[in-house]
Amino acid sequence: MGLIISFIILMKTFASEGPNSLYNSSQKQFNNRNYTEALSLVKRSISLSKDNYSLELKAKIERKMGKNNESKKSFQNSINIIDNDTLKLTHIKNILDWLLTEKDTINSNDYLKQILNIFKDTANNNFQKQYLYSFHFQLEFMDTSSAIETLNSLNNLKPNGLAYNYLGNIYMSKKEYRKAIKLYSKAIVLIDNNGAFYNNIGIAYENRKKKKLAIKNYKLAIEYGDQNACKNLREITAKIKYNKISRCWDGTSSEHTGRGACSGHGGVKHFEKEPYKEYTMNYECK
């Protein structure tokens, strides 16, 4: 009987000190910001069973403790331990998402490069997708120069319509409208039925005061179902007309301009022309 009790106690002790239990305890301490205790627990977990989750948690704890070099090494170890490329990709993205919440721009590009290295074969279906993922991530960090570099690298390896469109958007925001139009045009060569591309060209031409070319591209965008272009076309073709109104001495206004206008409001101070838009296009925008 005594042996049985001793065995049960031993098993309970082993379970409480097992890697899963230690990991969970470390995670709890990490969530409670008890980083020193969390690090001690996760190290014990790793000593019993090394896995990517424990190594990732160790890296996060070290990052919170200001041990940046150790954190970077632990993150990398958590990546290296995975053999399957798909699982490795998911794991790296989890790391990147966490770095984004931490606003850690220093290490993120290293991990993005590893993603691109996993899918460097241009025949792989994930190849272009991961470049675009990297671009969007860099934009989240407002790292525009790296984002442009990523898109240009993709287009050099395998031209991509979305990549040209995103590049066009960047140069549009910089007010480099000629360059933006060239990039949008390249996007259309690759994906000719995308209304958003034509709408973007229309906006660029409108900013360049090329009204006829803007209208032409807005109409093409509408043919491909772009509702933003519909609204843009209605605005650019609207006529400005004016209503005559009376401005009263007390600051109010009146639509009446004849005798008795502004009665009770101090009389008419002066008359004004109030502009309004008259839409000439019959398109019904949603």
C-alpha cells in the first residue's frame, strides 16, 4: 500500500514538473508580467522537451526583459527546429504578428526575408503570395522603402499585376502621378478586367488636370463594376451652379431675395451666390 501511495505521489510530482505544465505556468506568469519567474519556468520546460512553442515564449519573455540579443536567438531557434516549410511559414508569421504589436521594426525584415527564401521557387503557388504578404507587413510598419523594394523584387522575378498596382498607390500618395499612371498601366496589361486599376488611373489623370483622360478611365472602370469610379465620374462631370441668397445682419441667411427678405433678422446686409452641384451623368452609384 505504501509503495502505491509513493508511486502516486511521484507521478503527480512528475506531472506538475512536466514540460506542458511548466510551459503553461510560464505562460501564466508571462501574462501576469512576472517575467523573471516566467523565464525560469520556460527554461525548465525546454530542458525537458525542446519545442518551437517553448522557444518562442522564451524569446517573448527575453524581449520584454530587454534581452534583445537573447530574444532574437531564441526566436531563430524556434524557427530552425521546424522542418516542414508550411509550419515554418505559419510560425514565422506568428512571430511577425507579435513583433508588430511590440512595434519592433528592427528584426522584422530578417524574418520576412526568411519567408521569401522558403518560397524562392517562382513556380511555387505561394511564391507571389508571400511577397505580397511581406509588402503589406512592411506597410504596417510604415517602412515604405522596404515595401517598394519587395514589390520591385517580385516584379523582377515574375511581374505581378497587384504588385504594380500597389506601387502605383505608393507613388500616387507621393503625388508622382506620371509614374503612378505608368505602374497602373502595367498592372492592366497583366490583369485587364480590374476596374480598380482603371479607377486609379482616372484619379491620377484628374490630379494632373487631364479631365478627358480621367473620364475615359472612370468609364472603363465602371464597365468592370467599380463603384468608386461611378462616384468619381459623377463628381468630375458635375456642373457648378449658383443660388442667390440673402445674408442677414444677424448672421442668418434666407433663400428669399425680394422685398421682406430677412425681416425680423435686421434686414438684408448683402446678397451672395451659393454654389451647388448639378450632376449630369445618369449613372446610379451604389
